[in-house]
Amino acid sequence: MTISQAPNYGIEDASYQAAGQLQGLIKLVNDFYDIMETLPEAAHIRAMHPHDLSVSRDKLALFLSAWLNGPRLYAAKYGKGISMPRAHAHLPITDADRIVWLKCMSLALQQQDYAEDFKQYLLTQLNVPASRIVALCEQQHSQ
Ligand code: HEM
């Protein structure tokens, strides 16, 4: 009988390791923002970002490190207490924007040397904060 060896990405820093640690996250985020810069349907969410994406790239890679139970690099560099919905509350992000954001991430994941089940896991997990961001942004901007 074969016993399944599927890794449990929720255990300790398994996700951080599966993402290739910080170097892997930097590559993922760079590919993600490169895709956002070129995909026509992402022009709207690209335009919400600063002209120079270098800080956005750095912040997302460092944020994902702690989010995947790796080192708390975002807090060390940019300060503690960040809530992803609140960090986006000033933006008019809709559900259509969430779908495009996740599409950019899905295309970026396809360019990574990750296990296929980890790519799917990460995309499913990222949809959780993405949906919370939309809920808060729509509440803020409907008034
Ligand atoms: C739902 C779709 C999303 C859109 C359209 C979006 C868009 C943006 C934009 C435009 C900024 C720049 C804000 C500014 O400079 O004022 C930003 C910042 C950021 N986003 Fe998102 N985002 C989305 C989802 C996410 C998700 C799911 C995560 C992480 C799990 C995330 C993590 C970040 C981080 C860490 C920053 C930097 C926050 C800061 O320190 O200011 N975003 N996002």
C-alpha cells in the first residue's frame, strides 16, 4: 500500500519552504508585477499602484514571507500591525479587480518551479485576503 506523502502546507513554515524562501518569493512577486504591467486587462489595477513599482514589489515579497509563516520581514522593515484589508481601504477595489489580481498571480505561479499542488494551494489561500479586501473596499466606497 502506498502512503500519501502530500505535504501539509499549513504546518509550520512548509509553505515558506515550498515557495523557495525569500529568493523564491522575490521571483514570484517580480513575475507577478511584470505580468500586471503587460496584461491589458490588468491596466486598471496597475494604475492604482505608484508609478514606480519597486516599493510595491519589495512590500509584497516581504509581506508574503510572514504570511507563509517565514521570517517577519515586512514588520521588521515597514512596521508592525498591517492589516491587508485596511492597507487597501483607500482604493476602489471591486470583485472584478480581485479576479484580475488572482489571474496575474496564477500566471506568475505558472512560471515558478513549484509543486503543482502548492501553486493551487497558494492561489486558494490568497483568495481569502483578496475577498476580504474587496468586502472592505466596497463598503468604504459605496458611501
Ligand atoms: C484584491 C485584489 C488586490 C488589488 C487590486 C490590490 C492592489 C494594491 C495596490 C494598488 C497597492 C498599492 C497601494 C498604495 O501604494 O497605496 C497594494 C499594496 C499592497 N498589497 Fe495589494 N491588492 C490586492 C490584493 C492583495 C493581496 C491578496 C495581498 C496579500 C495577501 C496584497 C498585498 C499587498 C501589500 C503587502 C501591499 C503593500 C501595502 C503597504 O505597505 O502599503 N494585496 N495592493
